[in-house]
Amino acid sequence: MSRSRPTLYQFPISHYCEKARWALEFKKIEYDIVNLVPGPHRSTAKKLGAPHSHTPILKDGDKVLQGSEQIIDYLESKHPHPALTPTNAEAGSMAVEWARFAEKNIGVPLRLYFYQHILPNRRLATRLLTEDCPWWAKPAYTLMFPTVRKVMRTGMKINAENAEVAKQTLLRSFDQIENRLQDRQFLVDNRFTRADLAVISLLAPCWRAINDIPSELDDFIQSALQHKALVWAQEVYASRRHA
């Protein structure tokens, strides 16, 4: 009997889902994708038995993993080669810590800052949130978007004050990455690890082309892209993401 492929339930726009996709493809694992619609996705997560509503969710046989770090831990255990975590205990611990740093200091604040500027534009937000989703997603959003926007703002605490805090967190993070990369090609162990994958994938929205992007957000992105940390991230992404 042929073994079924794992399935990744995701939001195409999500940088956390990009992190999971990259990890799967780094390990050369063939997998299927189910694109979820933000809002209605909650019922799918519940049916899968996921403890929370966030994505990505990976279903592999009877296993259900939720969150990009949990997915990578699972992949490292089941498919140890090629490895994303250094075998040296100290380097392995450092790689995990950098991944956690990226989650807290890049993933969350970048998402908040982006949505602070994107959510006011109903058409732009709908286009991004329903990208590559089922046909009914866009027309449905004409009715439910105000509710979705309110839930997102409340759940992620998206407001002008928090957006400014997020911006400053990102700027400090860029400096920390640059400082770590002094005379280094990668963040840990002189090779590509889950630390680099986490940091770079969570930065990836910065070099994604977005039509009709709000000017304040575009100004921030264009300035950020000149930072040495993001120059490094783009170079590694370009050379390794689809290699």
C-alpha cells in the first residue's frame, strides 16, 4: 500500500507557513497543500484536532503538528537528513534559540506592522488574505471582512501604538542579526541551520512584491532592505530557497 503524503494546511501569505514550506522542501519531502481562508479556517483546525486556530498545521498520517517550530522539530526527528539542527549540543541549542528569537522579534512584530497598514485597505487586504484560496473566498470576504478585520485587530492587538513598538523591535532585531553575522556566513555553526531558515523566512515579506502597498509601509520596507541584515537574508534566500 502506498504511503500518503503529508498535508500542510496554510495561509499562502503567512511567513510562518513559508518557514514550514521551506523546511519541508529543504528535506526534500513531497507534500500536499491546502490553502485556508482566514476566519473560516478555524473550523478546519478544529476538525484536524489542532489545539489552536493558527497555521501552519501539518498532518502526517495520524500526526497533527501545529506551528512552524513544532513542525520543524517533528521533521528533524522523522527525517534527520539533511539536518537543520547542529548535532553539537551547544550549537544545536543556539540554533533553537535564534529560531525562538526570530519568532518573537521578527515574526510577530512584522506581521503586526504589516497588518496595521494593510487592514484599512479592504480591497488590498482581501486580495492578500484570499490569495490562492478557493473561488468563494473573495466574494465571501465582501460580506465578512469587517468582522475578520475586527477579530484580527483584537486578537493580534493591532493598533498604531503597538505598530510603533513593533517597528522599533524590528529595527533592533536587524542590528542584532548584523552584529551576529560579523565575519560569519551563517548565524550558527558556520552552515545553514534552522536559525537561518527561521530568520530569513520570517523576513521574507519584506521582499515580496505587493501592488498598491501603503506608502508608510513601503517606506519602511525600502529602508529596511538597505540594512546589512536584510541584504544578507535576501542573498541567502535567493541562493537556497529554491536551489
